[in-house]
Amino acid sequence: MEIRETDLPGIGKKYSMRLKEGRELVLVIYNTGRRELYLMEEEESACVFDLTEEEAKELGFLLAGALYQPVKSEKMELILREVVMEWVKVDIGSNFINKTIAELQIRRRTGVSVIAIDRKGKIIPSPDPYKEKIELGDTLIVVGTRQQIGHFLELCGRCST
């Protein structure tokens, strides 16, 4: 796959890449930080998105970032047999409400790692275990073995997957 970069003097930069299906994806980054994303079909835009700088960063996060390195399928099969990622919602009456990850000693007590918190649609990646308090309604994104996830759910009390 080839990504073409073009300077747009006084405007910003343009990045283009030909997709496997034949269409072209074009990103224009303006000097102001605004971004436009175009899906091109035969020299005509089939779809256009206008993104703010913050929206573009969030989209980049969702797309796993520029440094993503895929795992070979044999290794991935081994990992998937052992490791589980679970989204756990903190419900009313949970033992976690208003406590930090460190205070709960989640990793030590269950073996599970909290890799992110979804708080009202905003993702908090790698939450600070000493500062970030868990709130009612948070969805904790956790990683561990199936057995560890089971221990985590027991510790949580009122949580749902």
C-alpha cells in the first residue's frame, strides 16, 4: 500500500491512498487543524467527512493509531485461547464506586488489568490507578484470563458484562 503526501502551500497537506477495492481515500489536513476525509470514486467524492482536530484524534484512537503492529495469526490464536478482553459496566451497589484501581488492588487481587474506562462515551486510556476514581455507570475495559475475569466480577459485586 502506498500513501502519497502532497504539500498544499498556504493550506496544509493532502494524503491519498488507493484502497484494495479500487477507491481512493484522501485526507486533507488544514493548517488550522481541521481535517476533511474523502472517499473518492472515479475522481468524484462519494463521501465527505469534516473533522475537528479533536475528532480526528479520537478517530485515530479508534483506528488503533499509526504504530499498530498486527500479530501473526498463529500467535493470535494462542493469545485468544488464553487472554480475554471484557467490557464491564459498573452498576448501582458495586464495590468499585468512588474507589481507585490502586485502592481496590484489582491487579494484585484478580490478575486483571484495567486498560481503559469508557465514561459517558469518552475513553480514558490507561487510567491512572492512583488518581482516577471509578464512577457509577463507567464501563471498565479489562484484560485477563477467563478465570481472572471471573474473580474480577466477584470483586466488583454489582457489575455486568
